[in-house]
Amino acid sequence: MNPTSTAPSTTPVELLEEQVRAAQTAFEQARDVTTHQRAQWLEAIATALENHAEELMPLAQADTHLDTGRLQGELKRSVFQLRLFADEILRGEHLGATIDHEDPSWGMGPRPDLRRVSVPLGVVGVFGASNFPFAFSVIGGDSASALAAGCAVVHKIHDGHRTLALRTGEIVTEALENAGAPAGLFSTVTGLPAAEALVDHPLVQAIGFTGSVRGGRALFDRACARPVPIPFFGELGSMNPVFVTEKAWSTRRDDILTGYTNASTMGMGQFCTKPGLMFVPEFDVEEVTEVLRGAIGAKELAPLLNPRLREGFDAALFSVCGLSSVDVLVAGDDAEAPHPTVLISTAQAVREDPTVLEEEMFGPATVMIQYRSQDELEELASLLGGQLTSTIQAEADEQLTGLVNVLREKSGRVLWNGWPTGVTVSYAQFHGGPYPATTSATTSVGTAAIGRFMRPVAYQTFPDAQLPPALQEANPWAITRRVDGRWESADA
Amino acid sequence: MNPTSTAPSTTPVELLEEQVRAAQTAFEQARDVTTHQRAQWLEAIATALENHAEELMPLAQADTHLDTGRLQGELKRSVFQLRLFADEILRGEHLGATIDHEDPSWGMGPRPDLRRVSVPLGVVGVFGASNFPFAFSVIGGDSASALAAGCAVVHKIHDGHRTLALRTGEIVTEALENAGAPAGLFSTVTGLPAAEALVDHPLVQAIGFTGSVRGGRALFDRACARPVPIPFFGELGSMNPVFVTEKAWSTRRDDILTGYTNASTMGMGQFCTKPGLMFVPEFDVEEVTEVLRGAIGAKELAPLLNPRLREGFDAALFSVCGLSSVDVLVAGDDAEAPHPTVLISTAQAVREDPTVLEEEMFGPATVMIQYRSQDELEELASLLGGQLTSTIQAEADEQLTGLVNVLREKSGRVLWNGWPTGVTVSYAQFHGGPYPATTSATTSVGTAAIGRFMRPVAYQTFPDAQLPPALQEANPWAITRRVDGRWESADA
């Protein structure tokens, strides 16, 4: 692989220091605006992204090799996300407003008037991911949720799509400025020294990160080792295993193989939810190879996102191919736009050496693992580490309680007869999972992501007029609140 | 101080290993019981504590030197807490059940059926605090909330009340056994080697801790450094500052001094919410000393909880007294049951050396800090570290938005004209705060504490019958759920 020819410019640490201080000032100016005002800022960013779509698309394509359809879908997703979050904060769901009125007869002794609301953390550092230049980058899920929470954001640009990211950052900053938000509420930095200084900075209260296990763990350790440790919401790595029952395999083998191929080669396999492992009954190698070749042949190929990522993929593929437990079923190649590789192993082999269950190949390569008896599935599942997703392919009438329970312990999301790519942004979404999938028990997708960047505060026996609006008796923001243990809808 | 004469017996690490494995087995057996069943287990523990109150009281008194009234109140609190948590899980509030039905017209593209529920983490290690032998110990807030969440608990007994704790542990274990809970769901260990092995154990999924900044930070670092890091919910230290306005001081100075003395000497000042600092206008030393002496004279004195704690208190008091910024206003003594000490400083002095704002004296000693102008309060507040509580003493018509906002950033709970001791257990309670008050953004008191020991899982396109009951369409547990963005009460 050729290294990138341009030495990337980096933000001097002194400038980072200025930006963080400006972000803190902006946070202090903005933290008490109404949710209505804050929703307007999110809407202003969404509109600006739409208005600049034509300008951004070619930059995105040049930086990432992703096709227009995919990039347009991703931008649409990012815009939708901003509007959904705007709607969510107008409802006040992120505030968790809870009111306990004074109660002289409370069971453990008289209870004072006590009211709790969540407040924004402050300045948040967000690290962009390489693989989603819109949805997990400059104004992706982490930035959108931090801004929705009421935080200020300093975004560390991913070198893989620097040109796009710098321009996106300008558009966001300008949109916020035009909408009347305080200067400094959002800014971007580049380069490792600024990145490390961002994690270390005393005014930074949390980090959002999407990237590799190695890089993420190093920054997690750094965040924990601070004199004042801060939460590190890191999404690191996932194998996203698929478990196919005997019945499903015998009923619709070819559909499953095609679906698996589509999901695992989507975006050239560079999705955090790419299914990288599939457990299937023992099969006829010739027949399966033919189906896989057909499915793979129908895919359009592209170069990987950037040279560094390609280097990592090649190294991982080489390493997994070198395992004695693994054989090649469908060989890829080392073209600039490489053909996907499908490897094969057996339950017996991974039991003896489970390495193949842990080594993520970020790109177009997967492993199919043959089992002899469906009874083995639960045990094989228990050998896995933490996952963003796990998928079951089964018939609707099959009872798989044991397997579902093991997968629940291992995963943030469990699917039945779907494919894990295509993570919808909604109220119930959970995009997270036990380590190493993430470094926390939170989601980085969906409205619940907003709460990561807030902390609750209780107010005791406060005069009503001195309370934040969300907690005042008259409920001036008309939000849903829990009052004396029961939920009260403003619109009820 | 004399060190304790008995060398405490400790749990061998091999035995801890067995207990954790038994806890894991019990967790797996118990994690899918109905909330009704789990509520019965909590109720069984509550009833057992009531039934054994007469037996436990003398053990508690012998171990802690606390008076019967206080200990009875604390036991009542612990029993109430178990019952409130039982009621809370019956309501299903801890599950956060959220349902997004399939929606082909969802703004970012068709949405699959997606349902989220929180599940228990697994085996939890809980470290008992020295100062609340019931409420923050064997079956205190951390254990009660972990059991309510559906976790198994291995409790590290605090050496300060070993006899009481061992007996309490037996009572809890027996109550659970009699109620049909699986063996191993709750157990206790003693000693440092077992404590460290507990934090390190791969099957342990979270730690609850109440104790010192030094000990807590060491264990926090240990939890973060594991190959698979786990959340460490630590409550460490807090100064609990009080801010008195000029108006309040001139209106009701003596009441404030008496309230302050009562709160700061309650339980011989060994409360995590003891007000340890009070900012007041410059005052007449003779008058104030006389009021303080009167208030202190009305208090019954007792020895501190244990020799190690006394040693720590004496050292901290010695250290603070040695600061050039500090003078003695009311001198205490070094009797076995020591008279409380009140120190005095000035805004100017703490601005030059803020050490006195950080050094917690866990016992009967506090510092009063005189300011010249009320305008200084906001600036003085900004010099503080993270706090469990901050208190404002003011008249109801005073506008103190700036001060309230600074205190909100620094504190988990802000009080207006109350005293921070006496932490009610309720829905809105928040007992936590920025570091070093705690190591997380969660509460260790109140129903919200249950959620610490759970993590969300999403189920995508699952057959209804394979979903957990909380997510099934018919809502068989009749719990409040968020459906397509709107809250639906089962009883609505």
C-alpha cells in the first residue's frame, strides 16, 4: 500500500486549547436556552446539510470511494437524525423530569419536595469514524446527540475524509452562527496531538468515539487515567455473528447465503455491523460455493475507504487465513477493488482455537463455521466476546430460548431473520454492546443516545420560580414528567 | 490511636472464586423470573430484617458506637428501600421498555419492528461503607438495587462492623433461600485479597462502592484496567458546602448556625452529606462562637465509628488546622468521644490557597469561610470540586440564578434552605455528583439506582412469543412502555 502522499496538517495544541475554552464559554451561554431554541439550531444544521448536498457529494466520493446512492442515503440519515433529535428534545424526553412532592407520611419518614432533571455535561470531544463520512462523522450521531443534550462539541476530524470533514465542519459552524447560537458551540480539530489534548483537557467532560479496538482502548485508558476521569463512549469492534438453524438452512439456504453476502459486502464490508461470522450446518461445499460466487458476482466492487484501512484489512485477512482452523472457501484477490473472501472453519476447530471468533476483518471477508448438531449453537455463542449485534436465522415456530438468552448477554441488538446492517434511527434503537463492542452500556444511535451527554441533578425544597422550567409546578414546557411515581403526559 | 487488636480473618481467594461462580449460576437461574417473583424476594429480605431487628441492634451498637435511635431509623430506611424497589420493579420502570412498530414510511427509510428492554448485568460486587452499617452496607442501597435489577451480589464486608455485617449477610442469605431464590444469589466476603479478586474477576460485571477518595480511586483504576473494563459506581467524598446570603444571615443567623451544627455533628459528622464548609458574611466572632458553643453543647457525643476512621479524622483535622489560611473558632478535643471543632477562614485566604475547599474531614469538624461581599459567592463556588450536595440559605425572594447555575455544575443535589443530611429514598432522589463525589453520573440512592446494574438490549423483527414478556405486544406484565414515541400506561 502507498501511504498518503500529503502530510496532513494538524491543529496546534495551543489552538485546541483556545477552541475548548471557546466551547466552554458557548456552553455556558447556551445551556439554559429553551428546548425550542435548541431544536431550531438542530433544524438549522439539517437544512444547511440539505442545501449543501450537491457540494458535499463529490467531496465525499473523492475521499471515500463510496457510491453516490450510499452517500445520499447516509446524508439523508444524518439530516433525519437531527430532526428526530430536535423533536425528541421538544418532547423533553431527554430531561427525565421527575417530581416528588413533599410527603409527611412517606414510609421512611417525612419526604421533602425533591425534583430531578438532567442537565448537559459541558464540552464534549467527538472522534469521527472513517467508515461513515456523514452518519458517524462531523455531524453524525455523537455530535448530534451531544448538541441535542445541550453540550458544546469539539470534533476530531478523521484523516480518511479530511476534505469533506473540514467543509462539513464549516457548514455546521456557519449554520449555527446564522441561527444565533453562540460562537464556539461547535468546532473541529485535526491530528493526533490535538486529539490527545482533547481527551486530557480539564474542561472536556465526555468523549464520543467510533473506531478500532486498539485506538479506542488507548483513548479509553487515557480518559480513565485523568485526575478527573471522564466517561468515554467508545464503539470499538464487533464480529456480528449469524446463527442459522438446521430448519432454516434446509428451507432457504440460498436466500440466507445471498442475504449474508449482501450484508457482509455492503459498503465493501466496512460497516461496524457487518456480519463477519456465520454458523451453519455442515454443507455441500460445491453447491454453497456456487451460490456464494453468484451472489458475490452481482456486487459492484470499490476500493476500500483509505490506504490505512486497506492495510489493516489485508493484515487481518492474512492473519486469519494463517490459522490452522481456517480454509478458503471463496478466494478474493488483492486488486485495488478487492473481490470478497469467504473462509470456512468448523465448530470443532474454533473450540480448540477461538481466535477466529475474535479477529475482526474490517472489509470484504467473512468466515462460515460448520456445526454438526444444532445443540452446539448455544455453546459456540458462549465462546464469543461482546457484540453490537447477533442474528438468528430460524423458522418462526422454533423455540430457541437458550440461544437467545446467551446472545442477549453478548449483544446490544439481537435480530431474528434480518441482517444487522442498516441501523435505523428511532426511539427503541440500541447500537452498543458489551466490551469490546463498546466501552459503556449506552447506545450511539437513536434518541437514547442523547442521554449519554447529560447528568441528573436534584433540587430540594426550591422556590418554584428558582427551579428550571422543566421542574416548575406549572410545567411551562409541557413535557412528560414522572410525578410522585406516576408518568404524566402534558398532552394527556 | 490504637490499631484494632484482632487480626481480621479474610476470605481465601479460592473461596471468593467459588462464590462468584455460584453467583453466576444463581444469576442465570434467576434472571428470567417474573418481576412479581423478584419483588417477593426483596419483600422476604425486608421482613427478615424486621424480624431480626432486636438481634441486630446490639451488634450494630457494639460495632459502631451509634445510638439506638439512629440505628433504628437506619434499619427502617433499609427495609423501606427494599419495599420501594419491589414496588418499582412491579411497575416495570427499571425495564425502560420501548417499542417501535414496523414503519414503512419512517423518515430515513423503512423501519423494522424494534423493541428495547433493560436486562440485568450479571454478578455485581458491592463494597460496604463504614458509616451506615445498614443503609450503605450488606443490604443497603447498592445491594438492594442490584438485586432489584436482577443481578447476583457478592458483598465485601466492611471491617468496621464485621460482626453485624456477617450476621446480616446470614439473615439475607437465609431469607432468599426460604423465599425460593437460587443459592448463591447473595453472599459475603471479607478482607483485601478477596476484595481485589472480586474487582478483577471476569464474571463480575460491575462494582458498587462507598468509601474514601483514595481507596475508591484505586479500585476504580483497577476496574478500568481489566482486560474487559467494568463500570465502577463509586461514591467517594464530598465537602457539601453551604452558601448563606447576607439577607438570610441578617434575618436568621442563629437558626442557621444551629441547623449547621446539628447537620454537621449528626452521627458525629460521619455522613457523606455532612456540611463541611459554610460561606457566610463577615461576623462578630464572640457572638457566633457563643451560639455555636450552645448548639454543640446540646449534642450527645460518641466515639467515632472505628479506630481507623478516627485516625483518619485526626490526621485530616491536624492537616487543615496547619493551613495558614485557617484559624480555630471553636476548639474540639481529643477525647474518645471528641468535642466538635469549628474552624474559620476567609474568602481571600481560600482564594490564595484553596486546600481547605478540598480536604474532607470525616468526623465532627467544619470550616466557616467569611466573605466580604455576596458577589464573591459565585466565584468561590466555582473553586470547588464535585459535590454530592450544595446548599443555599437564602430568603425566598432572592434571585440567585448565577450561584444556582454554578452549584448545579458542581453538585448532584442542590438544596434551598434545608440541610443535606437525611437523604430520602424516592423517585426523584439523586445521590451522586461530579468527581470526586462519585466516579459516574448515577445515583446510589432512590429508585433510579436500580438502572445502574442493567443494560439495554434491542430485539429486531422477533416473533412475539420469543420476546421477553416486557416487550410482547399484549403487555402481559402491564407495565408503562414507550410505544412509537409515546408513553403508554398500563393503567391508563
